[in-house]
Amino acid sequence: MYTLEEICQIVDKAIISLEFGKEPVRLYEPIRYLMSIGGKRIRPRMALMTYNLFSDKIDNSIIAPAMALEIFHGFTLIHDDIMDGAGLRRNQVTVHKKWNENTAILSGDVMCIKSYQYLAQCPPEKLQELLSLFTLTAAQVCEGQQIDMDYEQEPYITMEDYIGMIALKTAVLIACAARSGALIADASQKRCESLYDYGYQLGLAFQIKDDYLDSFGDSAIFGKNIGGDIVSNKKTWLMVYALKQMDATRKRELFAMYDNPDVTPREKISRVLALYELLGVKSAAEKAIEEYFSNAVSCIDNPGFTSDQKERLIRFGETLIRRER
């Protein structure tokens, strides 16, 4: 099997080699810009890694579908940044800020289309099943984004609401990547299902870690402004947990601050972080991340996987939940 480092190198090389159109320049230049500014490349790495569990022949039959996952993810990032009004992505200016919103929307649309073009380069006998999985997942991701925006207008949501939202917005695409790699490598249906469940649980841990880093990370490392979720009134795991711990008085004070136009973003971030510290949110989030990672590991704890395969999957998961960016 390839090492995780070698898989990263294959993914990086494949991304550099991606071909998009040349004209009109303002349509394709933003796409090349977004794909060039780095990122964790989790989804293509996941697909190649689960493929490699069952096959050592890494060629275009898996590389192209893996790129489809990353291109589709890039499309969601461009549109999400517009909706969030984000100024930075991976410590670089977001596409809609560097160009404009109309250009960003159209470039994102093309990325969505291109993702299907790359997906279609999978083995012909796998296309129908892979296309069905990918299309379902793509719709679920959009559903999750809409629910996320809807929740911004709600004063309170339950933890069950939150988990359901990030399951759609984040976890299903990572789960899709895990299953896609195994599917293309002709793994058994049972193993494909186990890997989907593994990716799903790992995706939940990954998103909670992302929420965690937005409040407790280092912006120079994380690649985003710290506290952006707080300023946007995002219903992150941290905020949902904090609201659950608050009494009625503290909730009224928090909502009053949200409604006060004189409160600056910096002051808002400072006050919410102080509240998180008071309520033990940081340690609670760390515990939740570990629990979902443990759930992911339990999904592959069956005779269908060798000890080497399990070790590879665990190591990959650890790179996601121990990260600082």
C-alpha cells in the first residue's frame, strides 16, 4: 500500500494537472486560483486511501473521480463564502472579494459541472452506482447549506438539529469519498457500507474540530479569521452546547448583545469566548471530537478489514482530528 504521504503527493500532483478552460479568462481564472491556494484535500485523499486498501493500481480510473470530489467541494466553498460574506479562505482573499460576486457564482457553477465530467472517467461498469451516490450527496450538501443559513435566523437549535445539519453539509461528502474509493476498487458491498459509515462519523468529528478551530485556533495557521462563526451568528457545536448550559438570564444577555448594533465584531468575539471559557465549552468540544472519532473506528472494527487496513484508516482519521488548520 502507498503511504499516506505518498497519497498526498499523488493528490497534489493531480490537482496541479487539472485542466479547465482558457476562455473567457474571468470565468476560469477564479477556478484555477481557488484550486491553487492549498487546502486539506481530505476528500480526494480519502477516496485514494480507501481505494488503495483493496488495489495498488492507482491510475486515472480513481484519480479522476477523486478530483471530481475536490472540484465539487471547491464549488461549495466559493458559494459558501459568498453567502457567509467571508473575506479569507485558506489565508487568501476569497474569490468573490478578489473578483466579484457574479463572477464567483458563475465560476462555482462551472466547477459543479466539471466535477461530473471528471466523475465520468471512472470505470464504465461503476459509473451508474457512482453517479447515483455522487448526485445524492451533492443534493444533500446543498440541503445542509440551506439549513445552516436557516439556523442563523433561529435563536436556539438543539444538538440533534446541529448534528443533522453538519451531517448533510460536511459528513456525507467525506462518507461519499470513502465509499467511492472502495467501490471503484471493487470492494464488497459490506466493506463499502462500513467505509461510508466510517467517513460519515469522521466527517462529524472533522466539522466539530473546524468549529473548534474557528474559536480556539490560530488564524495564521487555520487560514481564516478567528471568530468568524461568532460574528456571523453561526450555530456551531460550541454555541449550541453553550446555549444548552446557559440559564434564562444569560441567554437574554447574549441575544441582547447580538441585537445591539453598537457592539463591534471584536467585542462580540471577546465576550462570546469569555462565555465559552466560563461554561467549559472548549473541553466539551474536545471530548465530542474524540467520541465521534471513536465511533468512526468502531465502524471498521469487524472481520471485513485486516489489521493493516484498520491501522491505515485510524491513522488517516487522526490526521483530521489532531490538525491545527
